Amino acid sequence: MANTAQLSIDGTTYELPVIEGTEGERAIDIRKLRAETGLVTIDSGYGNTGSCESAITFLNGEKGILHHRGYAIEDLTSHSTFLEVAYLLIYGDLPDEEQSNAFIDDVTRHTLIHENLRQVFLGFPLNAHPMAILSSMVCSLSAFYQDQGNATDSAEMDITIRRLLAKIPTIAAFAYKKSIGQPFVYPDNSLSYSANVLNTLFGVPCEQYEVDPELALALDQLLILHADHEQNCSTSTVRLVGSSRANLFAAVSAAIAALWGPLHGGANQAVLEMLNEIHESGGGAEKYIRMAKDKSSSFRLMGFGHRVYKNFDPRAKIIKKTCDRVLEKLGVDDPLLEIARKLEETALHDDYFVERKLYPNVDFYSGILYRALGIPTEMFTVMFAIGRLPGWIAQWREMINAPDARIGRPRQIYTGETARPFVPLHHRPKSQ
Ligand code: CMC
């Protein structure tokens, strides 16, 4: 296959290199385009722009494939654990037994946060969104670990990575406890990562909280499903912020802010709110389907559509199965699940959605599962953030260590006023 592309501009032909990834994806390398032609490319929303070469995650949106470091998401959710997948994403291979034990031990022993950080929590209003708290508190970690956040030396980087993985569930749970006025519950190092998440969220100091192992397993699977998704909005944020050599805590804090938006991770909360609204208005999905299709309305069917998946979202398939299993075990008869099924069924047979290849995405069913696990709606995106953290770290680490690492700095095409003379204040006409 051709390894160059030709571009003809104003009668001159330029040769541009074509590069190919290990799964056969091809890209035209335009790195020298401006220097050679004076032109830049434009691509709003970066839908057609490869921002980096990456060996972490492969996805094929047409075929519904998602692989991390070569392993299929179906295998990872069936046979692995969240911490093992975190190790895989960050370091490139599954750990051997010794590496695995050491990694789990390290993450387990860094779960406490500095006691002074508790004072910071107390300053937030009771009704603060937990994503606001999470983003602020993760950034605050850079005030407590001032050198390590900038670390590119591998030993220091390793400890920073373990700290972040260990402390984020503690911070998330404290944010929740603060919002409901309950005392903070300290992590329990005898529990697994996901069991500990449930314990710090739902435990209280006055009685023993028994973590249901099946629910901890379902949560672990959910976290794996969210662990990485190549160059999405929040991951691109980590890379962009990190490219200025801002510290890892600051870069992850920015990624949490990006994830919060309803078009990205915030969609899981938005899905639940939409299903609730449909339920409260009598359960008819048709009106919402109509609104989603109406171009004069800004309403979108939350949990539907994806920039990359144009067939199905493999994560949604896995979650749907887990969701059925957990609801059955808990004996939950959730009317919202019924509405979700009806909505999915209607949309999948509606020309508008079929033509635009709009399928349920990961957020469509994750909210129902979080709800069944007892996690409140406002915490859904926080759970997504806990899950996505290994991916953010892996992508940041890859970016920092890349031989061609440069600060991220896109160009633009200016469409404003051309040069005009400055008018002193007393000579300016009155604006209308
Ligand atoms: N409901 C109704 N119409 C939609 C929807 C939707 N959910 N999603 C896309 N469309 C339409 C859109 O109006 C456009 O129509 P037309 O061609 O007539 O102008 C067409 O489909 C293409 O949409 P787009 O906005 O160009 O697609 P995009 O790739 O820029 O956006 C998306 C992708 C995920 C932001 C979008 O599908 C959406 O807003 N979905 C709802 C929010 C959501 O569920 N987000 C979670 C995404 S998955 C997890 C994650 O990333 O965190």
C-alpha cells in the first residue's frame, strides 16, 4: 500500500508520508505541512485528527472492538481485576504474581489522605456537586506532594501513580459522606479495591458494613469497562494539560472537569435524570424520541450515540448483562430499567437513529447498575472518574515519555476583524 499521499495546492504537488498502526489504521502525517505549504488543516471537534501515536488502547468503532494492550475488553472483564487492568494499561503488560502482589499492596497502603485535607472538605457547601469536590481535591494533592507530581523519574512517578490510584476512592467517598452529613469512613486495607469503595461509601462508624462480594465484583467490572478509551475528551485533556509539564495531579484534576460534562462522563447522571423524568411524566418514551429528533430542540437522547462507535458499544453489551444479573440477585424491579428497554427498542427501530448509527453507549446502562448498587445519581460520574483514572495515568505517562513530546498547541483560522485603527474613548460612536 502507498506510503505517501499527494496533495495538490495551487498547481504544486506535495508528498505527505502515510503512517500505519499495528492494526492497519492509516494516517496522513501533516507535521511538516505548514512549513512546506503555509497551510494548516482544520477539524473542529478533532473528529478526523490523530493527536498522537499510542500503544495503549485500540478501538474499532465500525466493528465494536475494544482492546487494551492487545487484550479484548470481554476477556478483561471476565478474567481480570480492576487493579490488574490498571497495571496493564500503565505498564504495558499483565503483571506476574510478584508484580501483582507488590502493586496491590502498594495501592492498598496509600489509601489514607493527609488529615489536613479533611479541613478542605469541610469548606465546601453541603450541596456541592461531588465532581467539583473531586476535581478540587485531586488538584489539592499537588500541594501535599509538591515534588512528586512533576516526577518523570520512574521511581517517583511510580509512587505518584500509586498514591493517585489509592486516594481517589477515599476522596470520592469523603465527598459523598460530606454531602449527606455522615462521618468520613476510613479505608479498610483488608478489603479489595472495589469492596473498599463500597465500604467507604456505605459504611458508618457505629456498625459493621458487610460488603456483598457479588456487588463488589460487579463494581470491579464496571471500573474495568471505564478504564481507558483512547483519545476521548478527558484523556485528551490530560495529555494537553500534561504537555505543558503541569504536574500529574493538576492534569488529572483537569480531566475530571472535562469528564463532568453531560456529553462525556456526565451522561450517566443525565441518563438517569432523563429516565426519571419519563417515569414521572407517565412512562411514555415516544415524546422524548420525538424531541431528540426535533432539530429545533437541543434535547438529545442521553446515553445514545458515540463519536467512534457506529455499530455498537461493546461496553454497553457487557454492562447490560451485568445489570440483568445484579438486578435479579437483588430482586430489584426497577421501573426505570423497563423504560430504558422500551427507549432502546424504539430508538433501534427508528429511521432517525438507524441512519445516524446512534446506539446505546456505555452510559445508558451504567446508571441503572450504579443505582442498583445504591450509589446516588450525583456520584455516577465520580464512579466513572475512579474507573478512568488508570487510563488517564497511562496516557499521561506515555505522552511524557514520548521521544517527540511537545507542548499541545493547535492552530486556528482567524475569522475576526482585520487590522483597524484604535479609536479613543471620546471619539467612539455610541453602541446600539
Ligand atoms: N440524540 C439525538 N440525536 C443525536 C444524538 C442523540 N443522543 N447523538 C447524535 N445525534 C445526531 C446529531 O444531532 C447529528 O444529527 P444530524 O446529522 O442530523 O445533524 C448526528 O446524530 C451526529 O451527531 P454529532 O453531534 O455530530 O456526533 P458527535 O460525534 O459529535 O457526538 C456524542 C457524539 C456522544 C457527543 C453525541 O452522540 C451525544 O451528544 N450523545 C448524548 C450524550 C451521551 O450519551 N454521551 C456519552 C458518550 S459515551 C461515553 C463518554 O464519552 O463519556
